[in-house]
Amino acid sequence: MATRVIVGLTVLVAIVLAVAPDANAGNGLTIVLVLLGLAYPVVAINAEDATGFLVFVLAVGAAAGADVLSNIPAIGTYLDGIVDGMSTSLYAAIASVLAVRATNRIKG
């Protein structure tokens, strides 16, 4: 259940940032995206077997960096903004995966 809530809030915040970028006063919504990204792997990802998740993060990041969706008329800019927000959250998730994996290795 917590996984669905985190994913739903992440998508909602990414949509808000894409549609209304002026609503991000003081980068508050970006910080929320990062915090949600940090929380997701702790709840949903096995840090010792996160290869598939890490490949997915790289693919989303590449799509966000290439601005592929901005070529779609009328809605492409918004779709690209949503992917940018999701990639921000997913990149934060990588840090969380690394922290959990390092903690597991230290524990033994």
C-alpha cells in the first residue's frame, strides 16, 4: 500500500510541476519529489537485486535528457515536464538504493 501511495504522489507532483511550474515557489515541490524518491526504494526495492530498477532509471533519465516528447504538438512540452519530474525522483532513488545496499553490507 505504501508503494502505491509513494508512486501516486510522485506522479501527482510531477504533473503539477509540468503543468504549473510557477507553483514551485522555493523549490518546495522539487524537494517533495526527491524525498519521495528516497522513500520508494526503501519500501519497494530489494537493494541487493536492483539491476532492473537501475536500468529503468537510466532509461527514464535518458528520455528526460533528450526531450524526446517535446516533439509531440500541443502536449509534448507537458509530457516532457512530467518525465523530467519523474527522473528527478528516480535519480534520488538511486542514492537510497546505494545507502540501503551499503548498510546491508556493513551489517554483514
